[in-house]
Amino acid sequence: MPSTVLIVDDEKNIRRTVRMVLEGEGFNVEEAGSGEEALARLPEVGADVMLLDVQLPGMSGLETIERLAKVKNPEQHPTVIMISGHATLADAVRAVKAGAYDLIEKPLDRERLIVALRNALERRAMVREVAGLRALADERFEMVGRSAVMAALCAQIAKVAPTRTRVLITGESGTGKELIARAIHRESALRDRPFIKVNCAAIPPELIESELFGHERGAFTGATARKRGLFEMADGGTIFLDEIGDMIASAQAKVLRVLQSGEFTRVGGEQTLKVDVRVVAATNRDLPAAVATGQFREDLYFRLAVVPLRAPPLRDRGDDIPLLCATFIESACRENGMKVKGISGEAVSMLSAYPWPGNVRELRNVIERLVILSEESIGVGDLPEEIVEEVSRRRREETQATGTPVLPRVELPAEARALPLREFRDHMEREYIRIKLEENGWNISRTATLLGIERTNLHKKMRALGLSRDERAPGA
């Protein structure tokens, strides 16, 4: 689609001349004679670029762009190019501060105008692309959950995020500790500054000091040039030290120095560098136990754990699993170019009853696998064998411990009530087994596990009841 340019100038002859030039270059052109008219027409016009005269009757061009800058969703605003016959340096500075992309002097040079417009459109496309990528990144790192434990955690994050205090996040692997760290950064005054993640467990011990603090040329074999460290790159922002419990002792001592004074030296260097960094750390280890055995510095532990936060395991937030399933299904379908799939209530029930030793990370991986391997909708028959077997075992144990489960009252159709007891029992048993077989894709072993009977017994019942895979559900 051709790009739209809105010309804002009180002189009709200038608007007419510029319109002829731009339409000849394939642009859609709209006009406005004042700043007030331009702002009123923007929602209707949807301009990509605005050519805005500095001197206008009533609201000036500078006032217009300043008013525009206060409107929400700046990535949807037109890119503004100011035009003027006698703009001062102060006007140019004010226009740039308000967000103007360029300023062109009158009389307008055709080539200069076209180049400025092309550049402005390229910049606009990049701004929109960055905004889209940022939205996708924020969505991927968004914390999902409405359970009581998640509500309490979010309340703690809301309190600690606006401060500059250090936070230590603890929790099992896969519970989303990085999401908590990113939420703290996103809700802080440092949100527009760097967020640097460091996986302390993934960096070889002999390289961790170089990675964190940088090195000078010739500091060791292979150090052919000076390298900035991650603390230096995070200056003014947040550094997230993930798996801090796996950090070697020498690196712990240097991190402690940074926390105490904000100072460090590169490996092989003598110059003392200073940084202003907020530190958020995380670990799945028991740090107090590591302190007791001498594996982790006590002074560093207390410096890091000013505010401790715990990432709850998924088994403690089962109420969130249906919402997590829906979120992960939508995300996986979008990432793989698929239409969003549904999931059966029984499948969600089984996923909610599973203990998830790998926590949210494991659930996300399972959902992505189900999205790829299932048909139009995800059912119990699509679930991994180990999940079906584990949930079925737990349900059997619960039934044995509590006795026969209480079932809801069922209203029977008149034809069913007219059957003798034996025929009614056979009919209902046949229908129930058929439904379970269909839910499990006619997988005999999985259905038998779910029903709590042996595989051979299920085969016998199917033969006795006349059930076969060729049978269709009523109305199918």
C-alpha cells in the first residue's frame, strides 16, 4: 500500500505544489491548514509521515508536535518532518526534543524532500518492527498465573521493583526465576536500561572472571584484544546472576567487592573501574547450607539476599495450569504458523493432576510437543504415556484411601430407565469404555491404565461387549 503523507501548512500554494510532487512519486497525500486540524484528522487519515510547518496560525507547529508527543502509543504516530522558511537553532532543538525526525528549510528542494521522506519511512518501519519484537519478548517473558501464591509473589515484586535493593530469587529448576528477575527490571526505573543475564553454571570456571569483569589484551593465552565484562555492559541497568550458587570462590570475592564499592578491575588490568548496577541473583541450591559447608561466602550471601523471593513450584499452583496450558498453546501455535488448537477438559484435568517435577518449563515443552503432534484439538489420547499412567495411579490410590468416589446425580433418558438392570449395566459399561477408548485414540494399554484394569481384561470386555475400532460415536 502507498504511504500516506499529511501536509500541514497554512499556505495553499505550498500544499498544492508539494502534493503534486509527492503524488508523482506514488504517495497518498492529505492536507491540513492548521495544527488543530491536523491533530483532529490524524485518526481518520492514518498518516505515516507528517510534513509540519513551524509557523502556523493559532497552534504553532512546535506546539503541535509537542501535543502529539503526549498521545499514547507513540509507535503509531506519524514520523514528523518540520518545514520552515526561518527556523532558528532554538526552534530546531525544540523540535528534535519533541520527536521530530528532520527539519527542512523552505523553499523545499524536491530531491531533499523525497530523500527525507524515504528515510523517515525506513525509520518508521524499524520503530514498528522493534516495538513488535519487544511486545513478543515481553509476552514470552510474562508471568502467567492467578493462584494465591502467584498473587502474593506479584505483590512482593510490585513492592521491591521500584527500589534499587538487591533481590535473591530461590526455587526449583524450571519455576520461572528468570521471569521474576525480568519482571523486577521491567517494573523498575531502570526498564529502559540494559538487562544482562549471566548463567553462572554455564560458564567454565576458568573463564567466569573474564566474562563478568572483562580482560585486558595479553591477560592470558587467547586474549588478543581488550574485552568488556558483563558488569561493565550492565552499567546503569540490571545484571541477573542466575545459578549464583555455582560460582567459584575467586569470582565470589570479586562480586562481593562490586557489591560493596561498585569497583572492579579487568583480568590482567590495573585500572579500577566503577559501575552502578542493580544485582538480582537466583539459585536452585540451598545457599544457607552451602554457607555452612564453606562452599559459598556468608558475606556475599547476606549482600545478595537483602530481599529474598521464592519462585513457587508448579505443584503448589495447580489452579494456574489451565491458564498456562491455554497461554502456551496459543504461543506455540503462533510460533509454528498454526491455527490455535483447542484442548479437552479431561486432558486439562490430567495435566492439572500431574506433579510436574520439571515445573513450568516441563509443562511448556509438553504443550509445544502436543501442539505439533496432535490434530485439530488436543485430547487425552495425545498426552504422553508417563503422564496418563502417573495420574491414573494417583487417582486409584486416592480412591482406595477415601473409598468409592461420590459421583454427581445423573438424569437418565426414558428408554434407559425402561431397561432391565443387567441390560442397562452392559449398555452403560459399553458406552463408558467406548468413550475412554476414543479419548485415548483406541490405545488399549493407555485406556486400560486409565480404567485401572489389566490390558487382557480390557480386550475380553471389548469382545464381550462387541466393541471394535471401526465403531463410530453416535452422530459421527
